[in-house]
Amino acid sequence: MPLLSGRPLAGGPSVRKAPYRMTIFSIKPQAMLREAGRWSARIRRIGPTRLGLVALAPLLAVGAAMAWRGLRADADAPGTGFVSGNGRVEAVEIDIASKQAGRIADILVDEGDVVRAGQVVARMDLQALLAQRDEARAGEQLARDNVAGALAQLAMRRGDVAAAGALVVQRQSELDAAERRLARSSTLAASGAAAVQELDDDRARVRGVAAAVQAAQAQREAAQAAVDAAQAQVVGARSSVAAAVATTARIDAELRDGTLTAPRAGRIQYRVAEPGEVLAAGGKVLNLIDLTDVYMTFFVPEAAAGRIALGTEVRLQLDAAPGYAVPARVTYVASSAQFTPKSVETASEREKLMFRVKAQVDPDVLARYASHVKAGVPGVAWVRLDPRQPWPPALAREPGR
């Protein structure tokens, strides 16, 4: 059978002259049997007991190391007045999105940048909205001009009413004079001092002037109706101005919405879109995490959940900083039991009902170490059930102290 050896190939150099060259040759079956016999003799001389001890030595060493680690963990773990649960650090996430459909013109921040509240982080393409605003402003000016024209028409109609009223007064004066003349003519005609034809003319004149009075009154009423119509036109024109102003204000609001700002201070976690992309209304551009609202959600058994009150002190031991304990307080305890979530968040069995607890990280700690806050870091939350019991040294060391 072919094996690796130092014997040279036929015609090749020896192994001593070229020690790093390997050649192949065949071992005879008799040599293999002799080698196997020598190993059997060695095993018989060692004996089965010693051979078993030699084989078990590595296993015993590993077991001793694991036991030592377990003893140290038990020594460092808190007493019975504490309960723990596994979880991950979470923070409030905010999606910065475009209110209107459009194209992204520019994004001013990158992933990991810390932004302040109100800071401009992105801009949308606003060319179409700017043109609409110009159109709305022109419509607003046209509406104002229409108001001025309607007011001029109203003034004209009011002048017509005044003229019609004066004409009515004139016609009434003429009617009064005609009636007086008719009265005198009637007296003279009865005594024979005036001709009958003159009496008939005076009567006709009275009837004509009376008709003129009625016509003047009708003209005055028509002029008043024209005034009312002009006033309605003024009201309509002013309403058009208000509508145009509202349109301009709406477009201005859309223009302001086209400049995306951070709703609160935090860190940019993701750039969901890039400049040049066209988004629908509500399309996400950036994802922001609030560095002042950081918490850990974990699960505890029913027996421990009943002893946890809101405001209970909590210490968070993070895998990224095992030597420190982050102070927190309980802000939420579930009112009903639920099945445990993924195994990474709890060490209990899935079938066991657990209660969800939320621990809010101390805002002072977040303010001091804002650049080190990261969401998704796993860790263990230790809850002190007995406030009279002091924190063990392993959970008393806070970051920076």
C-alpha cells in the first residue's frame, strides 16, 4: 500500500540530501503485522486500569474547569432577594418619512450621526411645489383684484340707487303740483271760469305724473337690487381671496414638509433611501433612535412578577460590558401572563408562562454615555425584590465609577 516515506524514487535524490521532499513506496504486510504486535505488547504492559485513567484524564480536566466556573458564578450571583431575566437593550425608533410623494433631493446625515431636535436631515425635490405656490399667489392676487372690482361695482350701484331716489322725489313733486293744478281747474270749471278742455288736460297731466312716479320708484328698487347683487359679488370675491390664501398656505406647508427634520434628538440608525429615489406618500427616508428613551424588556416567572412594583430598582449587566451594572427602574409589568418569546430572551422553558417587564435606563447615565448607547445589545436584568437588601458588589459598580 502506498504511504509517505523518505525513500527516494527510482533515479531520484535521497531524503538526506532533500529532507523536504516526500516519496512513495509500498510496505510489506509482514512489517505491518510486526508493528501491530509491538503495540499490543505495550498496551498489555500498561494495563486496562491505567489505560482508562489515561483516556479519562482530558475529560476530568474539562469537568473540573466547568465545575470551578460554576462555583465562581454561584459565588458571584445575588441571593434569593433578586430575580433575573435575559433581554436586549432597546430604544424608541422613529421613522423619518416624506409626507408627500416626490423625489429625494439630498440627505444631509449618515448612519451613526447624532442629531438634535429640529435639525434638517434631508430635503425633497420641491420644484413642482414651488411652481404651484407661484400659481397660487397669482390666483390670490387675481382674487384681490376681483374684490376691488366688486367694490367699485357696488359703489356704482349705490350711486344708481341715490339717483333713482332723487328721481322719485322729483316725480312726486311734479305729481303734487299737477294735483294742485287739477284742483284749481276743477273749481274754475265748475264755476264756468275755465274751459272743460283745460280741466281734461290737467287730469291727464296728473295721471301721467303719477305713472312717472311709479316708474321712478321701480327704477329705485331695481337700483337697490343691483346694490344687493354687487354686495354679494364683493362677498364672493373676498371668499375667493380667502380660498387663494388658504391654497398658498397649504402649499407653503407642503414646502416645509419637504424639508425633513429630526423630531427629537437621537442617532441615525439606518438610511432607508438614497438621493434620487422617488418615494410614495409616507415613504421612509431615515430611521432614528431616541438616545434618551432606552430600556430592556425581559420576562420573569409568575412568583416573581407579583412582587415587582413600578419603580423597583434594576441593574442591567450587558454582555458588552460585563464588569459594570447599568442602573434602571421598572416602568411596566404585564397584567397577564404570556408564553415566553424567543429562547435568546429567557432561559425558562417555552411552555412556561412568564410576565413581561420593562426596565427604563436612568436618563442621567444615558446623558453621560450617549455615544456608547447601542440598541440590540444582549444582557441580564437583575431586579431587587427586597429594597432592604443591598446590591452585591458585582451589581453595584456603575459605569464611570
